[in-house]
Amino acid sequence: MAITLRDVALHAQLSQATVSRALGDYGKVSATAKKRALQAAEELGYRPNAVARALVSGSTKTIGLIVSDIENPFFATVARGLSDTVEPDGYMVLLANSNEDLEEERRAVNAFHRRLVDALVVAPASASEGSHLLSPDRSVPLALIDRAVRGLHVDTVLVDNRGAAVSCVNHLLSLGHRTIGVVSDHPEIGSSSERLRGYRHALKSAGVAVDPELVALTSPTRRSAHDAAIRLLQDHPEITAIFTTSNFMTVGVFQAIRELGLKVPEQLALVGFDDLDWTTLVDPPLTVVAQPAEQIGREVGQTVLARLRGDQGRPRRIRLKTRLIVRASAGELLSRAAETPVATPNGADDEL
């Protein structure tokens, strides 16, 4: 039979209320009584019911994290940064996957609220729907990572997606590329929408017409990116470079290029997002945007802890810088005309 709180109290020769306070680490308990309670619990192998303890203490010491794709190494690194930040304060991170699906996200949110998590961190599946992320009485702190939701004013930690995309496209432009395709997951994903805006802004600033036929939008999987790239390159053999908006898109496009027998960068340049290990192991190594994924986790962890400690200030929006790592996949200067400087981002969030 399971050991109960009453068993521990009898073994320690203390009242149940005293043992409950001692094991739950709340209220006033003498050091001697706490020691006796902890020793009795250890000797009997007592495991407290977390939900029952939460009803008394008001905390389960858990933080729910919902990511859009659990297979994405970017989110694994974010999760590590979050966990490393909150664990010293006694919090454990519980992980759920939305699979970029709004209904799956709703179910995960409801499950976490039923389990009485102390806070919720979400990489939202939609840039336009987010009211379901809030707890019914709005008592559970909510923070967003990687993507914002329009009209939802909560703590949010992002990177400069638009500026990062501009730096990628400007790099290609500086090397002489003018027919630049893009493979992106759907713009309903907030980060992808910002990166697409950066792509268009860079082209327009350089006086290059934005051709919608060169923009391939697809679902956020490697296979979808592969298929989209095959179609794009077969329909538009004039393309000399491709920009991708996520690491899954980059993998799929790279596979498509290999399948088509094209040489990188001699026949096609490629730049994309996330400095993952594989990007330096392929030939040629890829030019990528390095995102501070672990820092995102740390920043959101610190923000959530501040809320749990009682911070009632206005929602914060933190936007971290990225870094373009130039490698061989974009090639060298194609023409003297490419030496003409191109515009740098002006920081505006304009729709292009």
C-alpha cells in the first residue's frame, strides 16, 4: 500500500499539519520538526502527491513548455536554456509538442492548466490566434518564444528575424545574385512572416523586383521543403540562389539540390537559418544565420521567474540579435556590378 502523510506523521511523532508544512516547505516549522519529518519520509519511502501539495502550497513548481516541433534542434537548445535558468529555483520544465497544429496546441495548453503548472512558455503555432494560451483567470504567467501573436500582449522573446533575413539576402546581392528564390514555411508562423518581409525589403532596397513566382511557401517539414524546392528550381532554372527561412527548410532544399545534381555554389548558392552541426559537415559548408537559441531560453526563464516572484510590470518584448556566419555555400563575387552597395535594414516593421 502507498505510504500516506498520516503514516509519516505517526512515524515522526508529529502532527499531519506539521509534516505537511515541513515536506511542502511552507509555513512555520521548527528546524528539529522539519528534520524529523524529512527523515521519516525518507525511511518510509514517502512520495508526496504533487497536485495535492499544490492545492495547499499554491505551486506545483512546474513550467509548461509547448514547442511547435519537438524534432527541431533549435527548440531543444531553447528548452535547455529555460531549464538551466529555472531549475536553481526548484522548477521543472514539462515539454509538449504542438506539431505546428492549432488544435494540438489547444489540447496541450488545457492539459498543462489541468496539471496546475505555475507558468506557461509557448512557441505559438499561429500569429493571429492566441487567446486560448491564457489561463481562464489569467493567473498563470504566459510568455512566448520565437514568435509573437498579434493582439496578445504578453512577455515575448524573439530574435531580429527581419534584420537577419535582410543580412542573408544582402550577402547574396553583394555577390552578384539577382534572381534569388526563397523557400519558406507558411507566413502564418510569425517568425517566417518576418523573414519573408526581410527578404522582400532587401530586394526592393537594392532595386531588384520582387517576383512572387520565386517565393515557395510550404508546410514546415523537411519533405515539404524538398518538394517545394524541386518544383521551384524546375519551374525557374534561372534562379542562381535560394534563401531558406528555417533549418528544416534548409535541410529539405539541400537534399533537393543534391537530387537535381546541382553544384553548390557553382550552379546555385544557398543561405539559411540556424548554425547546426550538420551545416559545417556538408560540402560545401553552409552560410547561415546563427540564432541565440540558448539565450532565448535563458531570457524567457528569467522573465517567467520574475513574474512568479510577483512582478506586475507591463509585458516585455525582448528581441535578440542574430549573426550571419559566412561560409562557402553562397559562392564568390559573380560580377563587378555586384560591388554596388545594398541597403541595410532600417528597423521598421513595415509590410512589404
